[in-house]
Amino acid sequence: MPSVEKRPAAYQALMVGLLSLNFGILFFDRNALNFLMPFVQPDLHLTNTQVGLLASALSLTWAISAFVVGRYSDKTGRRKSIIIIATLAFSVCSFVSGVAASFAMLFGARLLMGFAEGGVLPISQSLTAEDVSPERRGLAMGIMQNFGSNLLGSFVAPVLLVTFATMFGWRHAFFLAGLPGIASALLLWWLIKEPAPHPDTGTAARPHLTIAQAFGHRNIQICAIVAILLVSYLVVCWAFMPLFLTKVRGFDPHAMGWLMGTLGISAAIGSFVVPGISDIIGRKPVMIAVPLLGVILPLGAMFFGGSPYILAVIFFFGWALNGVFPLFMATIPSETVDPRHTATVLGLVIGTGEVLGGVLSPTLAGAAADRFGLTAPLWIMAGLCIVAGLLAFMLVETAPARRAPARPESAPSM
């Protein structure tokens, strides 16, 4: 595969920063309902099962969009225009959520939001993989996926939205969440460039990659399974941790917002630390150790009865698990397959995780919470991260610093 000349370092940094900001605004919108649920649930008379269904609805259409839009992007070579359209679309969906008067209307708004948002991550990570130098790829992909999404979606969102909802109502908080995406779309249109084409990207040189061929790589198989497990961990935490902290632990919404905001600080820092370490010591050891650390978060929430500040520290270190998401969703798959199929494979891994993890797990966790209480989703979280860490032992190392120049697995013939 002939190499493609990378853009100047200054542009690489600008691109990663803007894509990270845009994905952060996306997650600000996606997570808004979770943090506002203590206000929305009693107002719309939702059951815990319906809370889970709302999370599942977004994950379902997110998964479909991730694969379909990612594949379309690879086929046409278009990245920039798709991201801009998607950003405007999910911003509109946030406004629609704010006017929902029933479960059905809110359910429909979440379905639309998931479809608007799903293609953004695989295309953003494809841009990063194509335009950032290989020796900084892990760090760049970590910052792109985790820094903005967690700084805005997991830290700013709970603190700002809960405060705003307390003062002005949850509907106005959704309106607030929809505004930044419009500005982000304008910045992307102004500053981002389409990636330079590969030297051999003629029509004959763009072979069709089937799902079976993609899953012919062991790394893709493991990454997809880990995606199911850890996406489940995240969406269950987002959907039920705010309710657990307020209803079971007795924290007021303000304290809950700050505890959930701790997760955003943790993941924002982890966006540099975890993928950066993987550039040095390899992807595999990080993929084993960090998910296992995630068990302390649900256990701490259930059993630690001391100072809320110490509980926030437990949340901080437990959420380091979030730092491996760019590795199994983007970096390892992009280092395993032909670069011409990056968005397709990333969309496949992300879509698998969202369908089988994001769709099923919150509904099942909600049903478990209705039957056994709100501790049930937290026990589910603990088991998910343990299994994910153990499965990572089966990965083949892909980090450029830890392997020979040849790819770890040869691509299936096409």
C-alpha cells in the first residue's frame, strides 16, 4: 500500500481539536437525557423499563447509522460534508426532545438523534487515522474520541444541565443543549479539509469489503465483543447511575451532577493518558488492565459510605475504563485492516457494540431494576468490565512501537 503524505503538524492538531470538540457537543446532546432523567421521569411518569428503552432507542439507530454512513463514506470518499449535515441534524433533535410531551414522542426523538449521530464517530476517526502521523495515532484518536466527549458530555453536561433544569426546567435545558452544534458545524465547514486520496484509490482499487471478511480478522472479532460489553457498561451507567445516586444513596440532584461530572474529568484526562501509554507499551496490556479497573466504580457507588469527595475519587479512577474506547473502537481496527476500509470497519465495530450492547443492555438493566431494585444495573456493570478485561488477552498487538513493520494479520483476499 503506497503511503499517503500527511498534512502539516499544525493542521493535524487543529483537525483533531475540532473533531474532538464536535464529538463533545454530540455527547453533550446524547447524555442530556440521562442527567435530566430525575426531572423527566416524574414529569412524564416513566417506568425504569421505559428509561432503559429510551437509551436503547438511540443506540439502535446509532448502530445502524454508524455502519451505513461509515460504509457510504468509504465508498464515496466524502467525510467533511457528512459530518456537517449530521451535526446540524442532531442539534435539531435536541430541540425536539425539549418539546416532548409523552414517552412516545421522546422515544421518537431519541431514534432520530441516534441516526443523526451514529456516523460521526467512524468518519471522524477515519479522518484522524488518515491525516495523523502513525507514531501519534493512538494519542490523537484518544483525544478525538474521548477528550471533548467527556469534558463536555460527562463533566459540563451534568453540572450545567442539572443547574439549568433546576432554575428554568428540563425542557429549556434541552434547548440549551441544541445550540452549540450549530456553531460547531460552521467551524467544521470553514476549517476542515477532505483527506487526501490514496494513490491507488481508483474505482478498480476500491474492492468491496464484506462483513464476513471484516470479521475474518481476530482483532475485529475481539474488538466487537469488547464493544458490546463496554458500551453496555457505559449506557447502563449513564441511564441508571443518576437514579441510583438520587433514589438509593439519597444525594440531591446538585450533588449527583457533580459526582457524574467527575466521570467527565476522569475520561478527559484519560483521553491523553490511556491511549498515550498504549503508543509506548502497546495496545494489548492497556486493553487488559484498564477495563478491570472499572469494577471499582459500581462497587464504590453501592458500598462506600464515607465522604462524597472520596466517592468522587473512586468514580474518577473507575471511569479510567473510558480511556480504552478509542483503542477497541478505532485504533486497533484501523491498524488491522486496509486503510481504504477504515470507516466501514470502524462503523461495524461501533455498530455491533451499540446494537448488542447499547440497545439490549439498558432495557434488560431497566427490567432488572424494576424487579430487583436499582442495585441490579450496577452489578451488571461490574460483571461486564471483568469479562472485557479477560477477553483482551486474545488480542494481537498492533501498536507501531511494539510490532514488526508488517501488519499483525494479513487481510483476507478480496
